[in-house]
Amino acid sequence: MAAGAPTVFLNGDSSTTASGFLSINDTAFFNNVPLSLDPSFGVGPVDLFSVLIDPSTPFGTYSLNLFNIVGGPDAVTQNLLATQTFTVNVVPEPASALLMMAAGLCLLCRRQKAAA
């Protein structure tokens, strides 16, 4: 911020996800971000949110998710101050992939025994 700029209040956040399988937990925003910022101060790298992924979410890439910070010159203003887009890649966990491969090998071996 420029010298002489007013204090900015960080009053809240909003978010949008690309899928109903995804939800945002913004607890980190309220735990890590100060209520206001004076012109000469900033906030270093902090966690702002986490993404909760439903276990039934299909594997794939989910783009166009948004996290917004709102605030303004006082403790009640809700002007848009910042927006961050993010992408979520849903992939099988390694243990699940290994289990699926092992099951496939078992089925293949069983089929070969039945054919013999």
C-alpha cells in the first residue's frame, strides 16, 4: 500500500467451487489473518483455506474454483479486495491404486487357471 493509505479491514471471505463434490473450509483465514492491516504492514505466506473432497468425487481436474477476500475501510464493508483462482486434481491414493492392480492380477490369474 502507498504511504498515507488508510487501514484496510479484512472482514471475511467467500468461495465458489466447480463441483458439488468440493467444499471450502475457511477456518484458516479467520485463524491466520489479522482483522485489519495498516499501510506499512503485510501478512506473510499464510494458509487461507483448505479444500474438502467428498470420497465419492470422480477422478479428474476441477478448475475455475475461487477464493475471495472481502473488506474495506471499516469493520462492516464487504468490498472485494482479492480473488484467487485454484485447481483441484483428484487422483486415487497410491494404496487404492495398488489394491486395484492386485485385484486385477488376481482376476487375471484366476481366469487363466479356469481356462487351463
